[in-house]
Amino acid sequence: MASAFRRRFANWWRNAFAIPAESDFVPTEAERNVAERVCRVIADRGLIAPALVFLESSRPLNFIAAQSLYFFTPFVSALSDTTAWETFAQFLERPGSVEYLCQRLEAHSSPSDPPAENA
């Protein structure tokens, strides 16, 4: 009986602080839409390279960034609807979200139709 308890406890302890792998990340449709909007705004302003540098350098802090978005939600709610804001915060909480953003930004940086070379 004690050994069964010990095994259950050991199994629980092994998974108590487990973090999902980044490779398991699949954004929801709402998260995908919000992330795409953010990437489009960054691309329209020509800030893809600085955004990629910032995202790569702050990758370990994505959970803290999500918590700071939650902190500022009451202030943002005074100005606008916070649905997209909270969706983006939920998106950033999960491991793999920064990699997804980087991939989407890189997709925006590579032109779909490369300019033709002048002969």
C-alpha cells in the first residue's frame, strides 16, 4: 500500500512542474487572428527585423509579458474593447508562441512575388 502511494506521488511529482513542449503549440483560431493582426501592423511599419531581434532576445520572458498585459487590461478597457488584448495575453502565456510569431513575421518579410530583375 505504501509503495503504491509512493509510486503515485512520484508520478505526480514528476509532472507537477512540467511545461508543455514548444513543439506542441497550436494556436486557436482567435489567437491566430490576433497574432496575424500584430504581425501585419509590424510589417506595414517596416519593423520586422527589430521585432524579430526583440522577440528572440526576450523569448524566456514571454510568460512575464503575458502577465504584464493582464496587469494593464483595466487601463486598456477604459479606452477600448479588451477581447483581442486578452486573447493575445493568453497566446503569449503558452510556450511556442514566440516561435510562432517569429515564423509569421518571417513569412511577412519574404515577398510572395519577388521583384523582377531589370535586364
